[in-house]
Amino acid sequence: MIRRTLVFAALALSMQGAMAKDWDSIRFATEGAYPPFNTVDTSGAVQGLDVDISNALCEEMKVKCTWVKQEWDGMIPALLSRKFDAISASMSITEERKKRVDFTDKYYATPLALVAKKGSSLLPELDLLKGKRIGVQRGTVADAFATRFWAEKGVNVVRYARQEEAYLDLTSGRIDAAWADALVADGGFLKQPAGAEYTFVGGLYHGRSAEEKGVIGEGVGIAIRKQDAELKHKLNAALAAIRANGKYDEIRKKYFDYDIYGE
């Protein structure tokens, strides 16, 4: 009986130790294929606004930051299997995703937009998109929106593993428009030489009903496992600090000359 009690006590202490994490080191994941938010430089290192913001959070928290490159489709499963601790990859905070993971406060707002050739008569309206080929990145909010509101109503939704593949097919004429995160499309395509002849048609799209707004989400945050409440608290405190001390705006201005945080 004494031996059994000691064994249980040791197991309890072991479990407490496993659960009590100091968070002196955080493993972040990003895709590396979503400019200007996350890309890979010539040395193979990740960079972009997502990366800079998270590195600034680690600096504020005085912890070590390491990075893992992860394909978008496997992001949440890999987080849940503990391949890394947090996702900093322009992941929108949506009700569907919150069923599986938790999120920090947002670090930027993320409307959608339809990208098409200048002079196009297309708009993000169902009647105008019927019969058209509209490209989205698989597993994104744009994909979720197009699947829910357009795909079964006559719009040909073409899904790609990477956002840049949709732009390539757009410029080659294989699709009629791309439906994407507006900030990603702006910095990663429209402001690049390949996007010179293209524009947003219909402006920024925040959702026109409660249902649409629920799919588009509350903005972009860092995804973490639901049980890591202490990590969420630390990241939120650090985010508030860099917003207050000017570091956030310093990073934002490297990529955008306008406010991306929103209300």
C-alpha cells in the first residue's frame, strides 16, 4: 500500500511538472508562402510581418523564439500534436477554428477582396460570379467563404495549395479572379510587378450579414492550444505592450503605409 501511494504521488508530481511550463522558449510555426506576412529569404529563414510581430513579442517577454515552417493545410493538426507551440501565419480568428484552438487578441484586421484585371466588370456578387472561375487558397477564410456562399450556386471555385499559385493562374488567364485576404493580396501581389494590371474590384469586403461576418472572422491572431492559457496571457500582455510603446507601428510601417489594425 505504501509503495502504491508513493508511485501515485510520483506520477502526480510528474504530471504537475509537465503541466507547469515556464515558457522561456516558444516554438512558432508559419507557412513561408504568404507575402508580405510570411515568406522565406535566400538563406531559408522565415521573414515577414507575422514573423517580425512574433519576434517582437518574444523580445518583450524576454524569451527565446524559434521557427518551424509548416504547410498551411496541416497547421492546426501539427499544433495539436505539439510539433510547435503557436501559429503565427496570418490565421483569422473564426468560430469554426475556435472549436479546436484558442487565439490571442488580434494583431491585424483582415477583410477579403476580389482581385481581377483593371477594367473588369466583376464584383463580389453572386450573380456576377456565376459561371466564373474564382481562385482561393485551400483552407483559408476566403476558401471557407467561397465554399459556403458561392460554390453550390454556380461559381466555379478553384482551390490552390498556395496563394501565389492563384496569382499565377490569374495572370495566365486560367481563372477570372482571385478571392483572398485583402492585405495579403495588396502587399503580396498588387504592389508587385506581376500585379500592375490588376486591382481590387468591389473594394474591401468585411461581410454583409452576421453569417458572412462569422465566416470572415474577428481579425488575425496567434493560434495556441486551448490548455495553454498562461501562454495566451503572456502573448496578449506583450502584444498590448508593443502596441503601446510604438514597436508595433514600427514593424507595420515596414510593410504597409496605412493602418491595418482596425477598430
